Amino acid sequence: MSRPSITSVLLDMGGVLLDMGNAAGMPVGALDWRGREALLREISERGGRCSLEELGSWLFGPWLQAYASRYEHRREAPVEPHLTRLRHEAGFRAWNRSLLRVWFRPYGEQVRPVPGAGEALRELRGQGFRLGLVSNVPLPGELYESLLSRHGLREPFEVLCFSYDEGVRKPSPALPRRALVALGAQPAEAVMVGDRRDADVTAGRLAGTRTVWVRSERRDGPEPDAVIGSVAELPELLGRWR
Ligand SMILES: [Mg+2]
């Protein structure tokens, strides 16, 4: 019996569509410090009182400690309670999400699209495939959605499923399953594409989709149905699978 033809494509983001600059997909090192300095200026402009050290002990220290146990808990560590503590301790008013955007901005400006990603997405849409994004991210999805928009990669997607917002991370099949439900697609007519076999190929297989691995250093994990060198090769591969 032949397998149903592919109608829907679920794509990972980091390493497939965007070069996130680091494995964490968030500000680290110098970009983290530039973000913290920008955040201190924002706090001061809003009448708050906070030193660099206090920023660490009210916000980043406790959040990053919780972040370190995300694998154990199989979900991202919420940053909101720590932003709320920062506002209370430093004595100023702001939206938590707007504070996050201030810290995230210097990092976000460095994130670049993978060459050929936009063309590949548009070609897939042109071939009639429906697209869903299925991404593990340590921060609210809106931060990453804005990066996709900036580089013209948001529009081809009908649904975005970010682990932070959905409360579950790949390799759990729950994340790809949510995208499939939103697309109204059966697992057998979908393919999961990602650069981590342990997260992306595992999640796709558990959800019952076919799997494509975008070759990377992250080679631990199950065998995919196909391997490509970059997302630019995906339209041709899926054209052959039809
Ligand atoms: Mg990835």
C-alpha cells in the first residue's frame, strides 16, 4: 500500500530557517550584556532603581537557574515571574514583554536567515504545501515571530507553535501534533523537518510524520527518512515524494 501524499510541512526554526548565532537561541555573552545595559537604561528612564548586580539577582540569576532544568521539566522556564520581581524590587511600571524586547533587541538584530530559506518557503507554498513552524525557544514566541517577519519568513506559515507558549518542548510529539491539528492534517500526510535528530526527528517520528534531517553537528537520535544539506533542497525533495 502506498503512503498518502504529503500535504503539510512542519519546520523547525533555529538552524533551518534562521541562524540563531548560538545553540540557546537567546542573548548570551556580549549581546546579553548589551541587552542588560539597555534594560538598565529603560528601568532608569521609567524611574526605577537597579544596578547591574541587582538585575542579575532579581531577574537573570533565578530565571537562568530555572532555565537550566528545562530538559528535566520538559518545558521552558517561565521568565514572567522574574520580570515581575524585578519591577517590584526596582520600583517601576512596565509591561513584562516590553522589558524582554529591550533585552532581546541587540541579539535579535544579529540573527540572520539561512541562505535560500525565504525562497524555499515560497516555493513550497507555490507547490501547494501548507506550512507549520514547530520550534523550541526559551522565550515568548512573539520575540521570534518578529525575527521571522523581519526577514520575510513569517508570511508563508499558517501556524506557529513555539515551545515557550505551548508549555511543551520537542522531542515531545505534542508540539508537532498541535501544529497538525491547526493545519487540519493527518500525521501520515505530513513531514517534520529539523536540524536535530534528538529533538526534531524524534518528535516527528513519535507524532507519526515522515522526517527530514537538515544535516548538522547534532547527529544523535533516530534515523530520518531523508537527509538534506539545507532547507533550500527541501522543495525538490518533497516534489519527488509527491
Ligand atoms: Mg533547530
